[in-house]
Amino acid sequence: MTIAFKISEKTKEKMIKFFEDKRREKTPAYALFQADSEDTVVTLYESGKVVFQGISADIDADMWKQVEKKVNPSAIFDEPKEKKKDKETLDTKKFYRVSAIGSDEVGTGDYFGPIVVTAAYVAKENISFLEELGVKDSKKLTDDKILEIVPEIIKKIPYDTIILTNKEYNDTYSESMNMNKIKAVMHNKVLVNMTSKGYYTDYVIVDEFAKSFIYYNYLKGIPNVYRHITFMTKAEDKNLAVACASLISRFIFVKEMDKLSTSVGMHLPKGASDKVDLVGKEVITKFGEGKLKEIAKYNFKNTGKIKGLI
Ligand code: MN
């Protein structure tokens, strides 16, 4: 992977300092230096152009983009819109007919119900089977359709799922353990597990919820981190392993919500709307606050609104 962009004089100075000890002996023509940053080769040219090369080039490039953004808030690294559109189409082709492990999560925007993260493995040979089931437009599938096809999917598609109950979520959540960090830890767990099984993969794809360097930052200190992830937005539209992961997560989420609804004897709505607040109020009235704390994400704004209703 090669990523190149231009930086300002200020960032140039910072870079020169930063890479002082990591410089290679030889400097290419017109370059100020060439240096090694773990797996990435970094070359800074006199013109201000900087080039990152290697398997984790995007991580190093992202870091320096942030530095440049700080000294030069108007800096633009994104390709022009037309090119971006082309890239989306290209991605859709590039990541579709491949063997891949993909992961996706559900429940992070829902006041009630657990967070569910799944990684699924789809081998090229299973693509047509999934197309026949109608997995391709996973976003558009209704819950009923999901309840119908997921049992078929999991007969053939290997997967791993983690469920974080809201009791666990409420015990875990803090300033330093925010929602995205919780997600990163969960994605990493299912990916470490699925990638250790020896399946052949062209890609390991995560539906992007944080920039890659932030994702890996969240995982600092964790002994076992899977590092060869391709992050992309709208990944469930581009790759069937992510689509399956998304559907399986939704299936399990729906089932868990049914169980929770039965346990309190009322229908618990998805999402975080006013409807949710009214049901939350009912839960407190009937069972007390302790129950709500078991089945809801307590740090959501809904909690304050619910208390205001009582
Ligand atoms: Mn997602």
C-alpha cells in the first residue's frame, strides 16, 4: 500500500525531528530523508510531498494527517468527489468476489438490548449461495426476513459472536472506556478468534467505525491484536462476509430483545427515541431503577429524560 500527500513546512520540521533516529543511510534523490517506522517506509521530499509505503502505511499516514490538520486546519487529503465515487464503485468490485472474514456490530445506538459483534467467514465458493438467499442488500432486509434467512446462513457460514449485556456495559463504561473502545475490543476478540482458524482469506474487513490508527490506539495494552484489517465504510454493501456478520448480529440482537421484552412483560423498542423513554418509565415504575440498569445503556441521555418523566 502506498499513500502520498503534501505537508506544510511546520509538519516537515516535526517529521524531520521525529524520524531523526530512524533515518536510512541512503536518501533517494530530491528527498530529505527516508526512514523506517515499524512496517512502513516513510520518504519525505524537499517539495513537501511525503510517501508512506508498506502494509500498515495507512496507519502512519493517518497519524501525520492529524499532525498536519493541527497546524493547518484547512488541509485536504481526500480525493475530489468524482474520484471518491469511482473509488466506491471500484471497492465494490474489488472486495466482492473474494474470500474474506468480515465483522460488524449491532446495538450500539439502542438504549435497550445488548451490543452484539460478529465476525463471519465467507469463502468465494459460498457467494452464490448467499446471493440466492438475498444477503446482498442486507441493510434493506426486515427483521422477519432476517429471522428466516440467518438460520440458513449459519448452516454454511462459520462465525463468532460476542454479546455484551447492558449490565456488563454499564459496569465497563467510563471516561477511558467509551463506546468506540468497547467496540474495538469486541471486534478484535472475534477477529483474533476467526483468523486463528486457518481459513484462506483475501481480506479481513471491518465496517469502519473509527479511523484505523484510532482503532489500534484503543487496543494498546491488549496482548493479542489482529492487525491486518481493511477498514471501509458501508462495508456490508461491498463484501458478503461483512453483510453476513451484520445479519447474524441483527438476528441475535432481535432474539435477545425478545427475551428481555418477555422478562419485563412489555415490548422494548429499538433505538433511542421518545418511545424508548416512555417504556423506560414503565420499567422503573413496575420494577424499580435496578431493573432499568440491567437492560438499558445507562449513560445514554434517555436515562435523564426517563427520570424527568417520573
Ligand atoms: Mn457497522
